[in-house]
Amino acid sequence: MERDTPKRWRNGPVSEDTMRVGILGSGLMGAKLWTIFARAGHDVVFSYARGKEKLERLARDSGGTARAGTPREAAQEAEALLLAVHWSHVDDVLTQAGDVSGKVIVTCSLPLNAANTELVVAHTSSGAEALAAKVPKAQVVAAFQTIPSEVLFDVFEARGKATRPSLVYCGDQESGKRVAATLIRDAGFDPLDVGPLRIARYTEPFGLLVGQLAYDGDGGPELAYRFERFGR
Ligand SMILES: NC(=O)c1ccc[n+]([C@@H]2O[C@H](COP(=O)([O-])OP(=O)(O)OC[C@H]3O[C@@H](n4cnc5c(N)ncnc54)[C@H](OP(=O)(O)O)[C@@H]3O)[C@@H](O)[C@H]2O)c1
């Protein structure tokens, strides 16, 4: 795969640490995050939809800032992979991606049942830990699980203008976490390192709380959060 330099947006800071990012999943999260990462200057290949037409349309709409590919193409030369599929499709997309040894996999996938109402992995493990067990040679970082897709573009557009919302992330390898923190910052958030991957046992249910407020609250889904310290 050739490394094309993506066209860069002129109206915002470009990441100082550009990288090749492969996106597995082109739905609400994947399609928005690849647009954002591409606009931040990263070299993005996105993949995985039920029809090729959708991927081709998204590539056209990106104006050349990102390319569509197969999961294998997205994974091949990626320094970071974003996993953004329903929990029930994790095994399928990983099989299609092939060898992900040594890759940083940032997962926003929550381990939800088909109805998206219950966590199917919780309490004594988490989706992120279950994923890490499937790909033991990759560096799994849990991030972007706790933010509704509807707010992503607004947060990205507001970077540099407003106080950044927090975004929690966790993982076991410092190098993987640095990569995730760069992507989180480039998306307009303030990355908040909450510890090792097992802390996803807390962040994943918190993702459901944010979803509850976003989709069943009064204010609409354009919701982000920020942790503040007081009393110092
Ligand atoms: N949406 C949110 O606000 C949000 C927030 C936090 C975390 N999450 C988590 O992030 C993950 C992704 O969520 P999402 O809302 O982006 O999901 P989504 O919109 O349903 O997207 C999933 C992607 O998988 C593709 N797909 C589904 N079945 C497929 C198949 N059989 N073969 C090939 N591709 C297939 C879809 O293709 P099509 O486009 O063709 O359907 C789509 O690109 C989930 O685990 C969710 O729990 C979501």
C-alpha cells in the first residue's frame, strides 16, 4: 500500500504526529472518526460495510482525504487500528483483517447484545479485555466508547475554541496508550488516562450511562463530559 499524503484541511491544527490509521467499521462511529482523523492529517484507510457502494461513496465524499479498502488493506500497514463494529461482528472483522500482531487497536466497540440493551461481558471482564485475549500480540486500548457519535464533529470543530471535553481511555501498554492519546487529542478531546485495560470494566458501563443521557435524556445526543477537580 502506498503512503499517499492526504489533503489537509486548512481550517484547523493538523496533528504533529501523523500516522497510518486503519478503520474497521464504517458506521456511525467509524465513518465519523475516519473523517476526523483524516482531517487531522492522518493517512486513513477505512473498511467494513455490508456493501462496497457505501464505502466508495464515503471515499468520494471525503474529497480524497481517505481511502476505502478491505479490512485486510486497512490493517496491513496501519500503525493504529480503530475497531468500530457491533460486538457480534468483532470475530468476523478480525478474521478479515488478518494478522494484527504489533498493531495498536483502539476499540470503541462496547460488548452489547443484539438489541444494544445489555453488556454481554461485564463485572469480571470487559469487551476490551475479551478483545485483547483474541489478539494477544496486539496492543488494545479502550477509547471512544464513552461518547455518542452525534457529538464527534462538534467537538472536532470546537478544538482550540472551547474547553475540551474529557475522553477516558485505558490500556496495558504505554506505547499503545500514547498512540490512542494522540488520536483522542486530534479529535478535539482531552485524553484522560484511567489506567490498565481492566478499568474498561468501569468505562464500558459508563459508556451506557452516557448513551442513556444522550438518547433518553432531554437535551439530545450532542453530549460530551468533562471531569473537574475541586478543592485544591
Ligand atoms: N454509535 C455510537 O454513538 C457509539 C458510541 C460509543 C460506542 N459505540 C460502539 O461502537 C461500535 C460501532 O458502533 P456504530 O454505531 O458505529 O455501529 P454501526 O453504525 O452499526 O456500524 C457498524 C459497521 O459494521 C458494518 N457491518 C455490519 N454488519 C456487517 C457485515 N455483516 N459485513 C460487513 N460489515 C458489516 C456496518 O455496515 P453498514 O454501514 O453497511 O451497515 C457498519 O459499517 C459498537 O460496538 C458500539 O457499541 C457506538
